[in-house]
Amino acid sequence: MANTNSFNKSANNADDEKNLSKPTAQIYEPVRLAEFEAVVSAYEKILILTHDNPDPDAIGAAFGLYQLISQKFGKDVRIGHGGIIGRTENKLMIMNLNIPIYSMQLIADSSIFDGVIFVDTQPDANYHTLPEPVEYIAVFDHHPQIPTKDTNYFQELRQNIGATSTIVTHYLDEAGFEISEALATALFYGIKTDTLDFSRHTSRWDIEAHQILFPRMNSDILVHIEKPALPREYYIDLSKALDNAMVYDNATIVDMEQMQNPDMAPLVADLMLQYENVNWVIVMGFFENELRIAVRCNAPDGHAGKLVKQIVKNKGAGGGHQEMAAAQIKLNLAKKEVEYSVLRDMIFEIIMEVLKLPEHGKKLCWDKKQTTKGTSKLPR
């Protein structure tokens, strides 16, 4: 495979950057393959760990590193995740592409590994499951860097890139690795979902990854993954979201209440952002003992990640980019409904104050014959 060395290009190239909807001002250095290989060489048994409830980008990036480290570097590698694989699409991705990813509940004892590589998350993100302390080997992530005192490990953080799968694709390309059809499909799907079909937070490097992967991936398998037969629970959650969605000027706030699937929050957020004249979408709900928040923003002066930070503060973990962000707050399992109700009202007030929304809104799916269009409170 030809070595494109795609990161060895300056973002100051105006002719290239002006063609991107979201140009980046950061200058990207070449991928540090030799340095990464030297770091990995000191370890024999390696855990690749994604964030909890991994999405296609985390799964695809982890699969790419798994193949690079096991086949190119000759190491014993496992992929682990916390939480669940909930969405049907993600399950089909793993099944159809034979991705060896396992719940940390099955791995149980992480101390059997010499070290861990974090993918699409960071050590201090507080949104991953690591039962036992393990030495940190590396981090591959496209989210903003989380401040940490311990930086004595390899860090590949490229926050102006649309997907972690993009970063891994360029490492594979730099290594001259023969990307299989299954791996190309996984990486392509990871980039496609995180950039919303290359329309959100997309850089030139994401486009170049597309050019590397597209000729190699299987479009029939991808269509099968993207258009699955959906379970009844999906429609239950979707119906609840539509019924509970409230619109306040240019913002839609959705209370999902108890969700059948934790992945419904970001899915609903993406869907609601298509509503006309809406620049902000905030979706919240809880699954098991975790409150989940998904935020989407297409306002030029807005920043989803900053809003999430203001919402969460010290109550949980959260962050993200200008266009998209997410947060998680742990609930007391025995009192989750009560805790959720209290936190939901607090979050609602923060959103109203920060975004300067009007006191009264209207239901998204309200009947024009009705005399009431909604209240300042989220529907119960």
C-alpha cells in the first residue's frame, strides 16, 4: 500500500482548508508510528479499552489497533468495554465484521495485562471500566484533552479530527498495513457515524481516511449494518421522545425518562437537530443507574462541549466538541427514579439560564387545536 503520510501536511494551506465546512487551525504533525511501536514493544499482553457503551467509532478504532498491534507488532491483545453494546447497528457491526470485543465483566481481572491502551476515551474521563489498576501504555482519542497529572504514556490526541477511527486509519496506512475488507468497513463506519456522513466536525484528514478506506470496504455489509430490523423497544423510546420533546425558540429539550437502550439519547439528539429553526438539542434520560445526556449544536456561536461542562460540573463525567457532546451521571440504583427527577429539574434550569431560553415552550408534536402549547417544565 502506498504511504500517504497524510498528517504531514500543514493546516495553513488555505486552498485545502476553505473547502471544509469546519476547517481546523491546528497544524498536524506526522503520525508517530515508530515511537508508538517502540512504546508497545515493552509489553506482551495488552488491553485495548474503549469507553463504556462503545459506539461505532470506538469499536472501529479499537479493531484497527487490535490488528496493527497483534499482526504487525506480534503482541497478545484483547479489546474490552464497559457497559453494554445496545444499539442493533452496533451489534450487527461486531457480528458481521467479526470484531473480537468483550465486556469487562467477562475479562474481570484486568491485572492479567501488562498495560492498557485507551481508545476514544482518556484515563481521567471517568467513563470507562477498568476493575484493577493497569499501567497506561497509550491513548488514542479525538476529544479535547482532559487535564491530568500523569502524562507518562504515549498520547495521540487530535481533537480537530472528526473520529478516532481516522487517526487509526492513518497509523495503519503509515505502517503499510494491508487493511482487510472487514477492517476497512469497520473504520469507515466509525468515521461515517461520528462525522454524520462527513458533514459534522470533518477535517481534511477524515476525507483522506475516506479515500483510503472506501475502495476496500464492503458496501453491502455496511448497508446491512445501517438498516437493521429494529426491536419494539426502539419504537417505544422513539415514541416517548417525540411525545416529550419541548421546543423553546431555537432549542429542543427532550426528557426520555427511563430508556430501553442507553444509545437512544444520541440517536434522538441527531434526529431532533433536523427540526427546522432549531440550533440546540438536549436529550436526557436514564438507563439502569446512569443518567445520560446528549447535546447537539449547530449555532455558530454555540459550543455543545462547554454546555455539558456547565451542566455536569462535579456531578459526573462529560465533554465534547462544538457540535456534539455527552455526559453521564451515576444514580443510586435503589433511588434512581427520585434522583433522576431531581437532577433533571436542576439540569433543565441550568439549560434555560445558560441558553437564555424563554420561560414557556411548546410541545414538538402539539395539536394546533389545543389551547396550550406547553409549559416551562419538562413533561412528566
